[in-house]
Amino acid sequence: MKTDLTDTTASKINKALVEGRRAIGTPAVGMVLTLVIVTDEENAYDALKAANEASREHPSRTLVVIKRVSRSPRARTASRLDAEVRLGMEAGTGETVILRLYGAVADHAQSVVLPLLLPDAPVVVWWAVNAPLDPAGDPLGALAQRRVTDTYSAEAPLRELSARAEAYTPGDTDLSWTRITPWRSMLAAALDQVDCEVRAAEVEGEEFNPSCELLAMWLADRLDVPVKRSLSAGPGLTAVRLDTNCGPIALDRADGSLATLSIADQPDRAVALKRRETSELIAEELRRLDPDDTYAAALRFGLNRLSGTSETPEPATEQPAPAKRTAARKAPTRKAAAK
């Protein structure tokens, strides 16, 4: 069931939700949280599709906030709220409200969202695109217990990752971190099988991929060893190699779906390590809403402490050249003085 409301208010949207539930015969719906998605018109379909699939595991009220900014000065001053209420098969296992904010009301999205939150239920805010540098300081983020961003969708992912570290607040998380959960689990299981000391590590993946940097920072923080960041053609994260006193341990995934786990003195094993869809990542993040201390520790380790990071400059190799040019300029002077 779908209801369109033009130039409406939050109270009319709540009334449409109650009438819609009565019309489809489900007056009482057991929803466990409110998921607020902040996106633009271009990415709204994909974000809503991912949320609907995740709602099979976590029935929720989904509020999609789309800020419509007009270039016309007259349109910018005219405030309007349009809403689309979806129930039943249109909204997965929960309820969906798509909010389109025009004019000055777009600067006060929290005032529109607040009356629509489920009472006594946790709130999760997910910025599908254009996340703020300080999610907890954002007016919408202040309403939530969990704030989900995705640095991979940013124009400069690694600079965005550094900004996340500076502004981190308990409850912040990143889908780039969620993507490496199977890698972290597999590497931890591999180290449990051997009694070895790790001396160094290498993380290989495509350039400007924040998941690769986060995995490297996690290894460096947990193992307290130097970690090298090397580049590959992808897709995504392609390999992790550990140098131990018992021999090398490697987890290599060249095709983005099937990986090979190699441990010294043991046969190689094939491991299913496919790249997951956004719906799976969101579902994982909704399973636990408490602060992720492991993510915080890896994030605060710092990109500048890795070797070979994509956007972190390598030790300068061009400095000796000016010195040679300076010496060349001074040489005639020394010869003249000798004469």
C-alpha cells in the first residue's frame, strides 16, 4: 500500500501510517528500531532496496530523508515537505516513509524526523552518500545511537578516513569496516591454528580503498608489528600476507569471490570470501548497536603509521636531486677559488 502526501506535516504522516496499518489489517507491528537513511534522489532507490532486504532480519520503520536543493532563489525560500508512505509488500517487513524536503525545511531535517521516530526504540542513521565529517555532531546524528557512514563513497576516501578518526564518537561505524569482517575472522582463525610469532604483515588491494587501510591498521594495532600497504588491480582487497617465525601465512583472493588460505606445512584451503552486497552490510551493522571498540582502536592507529599507504606520501625521493643541482652550481666557484 502506498500513500502520497504533498505539502504535508509530520502529524499527517503519522495519521497516514495508522490508517494504512488498519487498512492492511496489521494494527500492531513489532518493529525493533528506526532506520533513518540520508541520501539524494540519485541513490535513494539503491539505499531503500538495501534497507528493505535488511528489514527481513530487522523489522524497522525506515525514514528516507532526501533534501531537494533548488538553484532558484525563490524556490530556496519556499519550504515544503512531501512524503510517500509505504506499507505491506511495498515496505518489506516494516514501514517506509520517503521524505522530500524543499527550501528552508531541508536545513532542519531533524525537526521533521523526530516526531516520526518509534517510541522506546533505538535509532540508526545511515548516510548513503555525502556523510558529514562529524556524524555525531550532525543534528540527525545526534538523534541516533548508531551512525553509519561509508568512506568508500567519498571523493577522497583516505582523507575522509582521517577525518573520521579525528571526530570519532562511540556509536560511529563505517561500511568500509564492515566489509572486512570475514577477512578479520579468517585471519584470526588462521593464527589460532599455529603457535607462531608474527613479525610483519602486508595488505594488498586496490588504490584508495579504505577497507584495505582499515584492515592494515587493525593488524598493526592488534599484532604490534610493521604492516606494509601494497597496491593491486583489485577488485577491492586481494591479499593479506603474514611473516611468522614458523613460515608465511597468506590469504589470497584474486577474483573477488574465492580465496586461498596458505599456512606453512599445511595444505592450501579454498575459502568462500565473496564481496558482499550493501544489504548484508547494513544487516550486520543492525545486529549490535553498542559502540565498536575494535573499530575505534583501528581507526585511531593512524594512516601515517602504515608503510606505503595510497594517499600518504612515501619518504621523499626527490630531495637529493636539488642537492646535486646545488653542488653543480657551486663547483665552478670552488674551481675558481682553487685557481
